[in-house]
Amino acid sequence: MKYDLSFDSTMKSQYETWLNKDVKDTNDKVKLKVADNKVYYLHPGKYKVVVEGNGVKEERELVIKKPREGSSSSVPEPELR
């Protein structure tokens, strides 16, 4: 299964709300920005991925890192653990 870490722009507001649910200081709030290619990507952080099929359920941690400094890409880098 391949996934490019993007999400539908109609989910931006709801996703931003979820990212900021525990943030107290308004200066620390996440404000998602569209990438250079006009696509929204998951914010860097740790996520729990659950995949279920044929009665089998698998859970993994997905770590999304910020794009490398000096990189021409604004796409985050994933690491599945």
C-alpha cells in the first residue's frame, strides 16, 4: 500500500482543530499551509496507523519528519515503525 501523506483540503479545518486541541498558547497553534504543489500534507509528528483486513488487525507508529533543511521539497518525510 502506498500513501503520499496528503489529505483532502476539505478536511483542513477539522484536522487543524484536532492538531490544536491541547495547545494552550495561541502562538503555538498549528496553522497548516498548502505545499508548493498545491497539496496539503500531514503535519510532522507521531501517528498511530491501524490497518484491518481479512480479520487481521495491524497497528504501527508512523513518524512524519519535517522536510530537510535546504530541501527544495515541502513534502514531509515518513518513517513507519
